[in-house]
Amino acid sequence: MFVSSKIKYYEDYLYSHGLSVFGRDIFFGKKWEERRIQELMKKDQNSKWE
């Protein structure tokens, strides 16, 4: 029983540490979305339509 509670503690610690490092938007946050939109708009402007 002691081992499982210790594992749970480390899981909670790892989760909390991950949030403190990466924030809540770990994978695709607002900054990523804005950056991606700008990249696509720039790519679209640079392509030549025939």
C-alpha cells in the first residue's frame, strides 16, 4: 500500500511540474495557433496563382 501511494505522489508531482514548465497549452496552444496561421498566410502570399 505504501508503494502505490508513493507512486501516486510522483505521478502528481510529474503532472504539476509539467504544467509549471509548459503551461496549460502543452500541445497546441494559442501561440502555436497564431504562429501557424501566420505561416500559412505568408505561404499563401508567396505562392503565385496562375
